[in-house]
Amino acid sequence: MPVPAAWRDYYLREWTAFILLRCVLVSAVFAWSGRTSPDVAATAEYAFYGSLIGLAIALVRLAAFRCPRCGRVYSVRLGAWPHGDRKPSSRHCLNCWLPKWADPRRVPGEVLDESDDW
Ligand SMILES: [Zn+2]
């Protein structure tokens, strides 16, 4: 199933965070494992701090992603809970309950069947 165009930005933000997380972990191993030369360890330490800052920025950008249907922040909800007994989930917009990766042009009733709670 192809990803709707509105979700490509989210996909890019998610992968950026994953790649930077891997950079943080790999550079930490090179910096502090004690198995590399001091020059490599010093360079890896700089890479660690740089990728750590990049990861923090990427995570903030990922958390600030706006829902392609309602335009509000996808994973943050302020105010009363309008979805009855549904539990908050990272798989749905907390404002309009659009499932992740669903086509935002479809009406909410059409996507309701494919987004049953688990
Ligand atoms: Zn929404």
C-alpha cells in the first residue's frame, strides 16, 4: 500500500530520528569503548555530541508533526478527551483520530473500520 503524500514528511522525520539515534550509539561505542586510538576516540566524542544535538532536534520535529487532516499536532492533545473510551495511541491523531498512514481525504467513518482499538 503506497503511503499518501501527506505522510512523506512524517516518514522522513521518523527515519531522520532513527538514523541519528544509530549515529549516537555508534559514536558512543567508538568514543568510550577503549578499543580505538585516542585520535579516533576524540573525533567520535565530537560526533557523539553533534549527533546527540541532532537527535534532540529531530525528536522535537517528530513530536511537532501536524496531522494531515485536522492540522493540529498529531501526538499532543490539549483539553477534554473527545474519543470516549478509546485509549490515546501513537497510531492515531489525538485530535481527529486519523490512523497513522491513512489517506486524510477519506471521511472519518471510512477509516474507522481499519482503526479498531487493540
Ligand atoms: Zn488530526
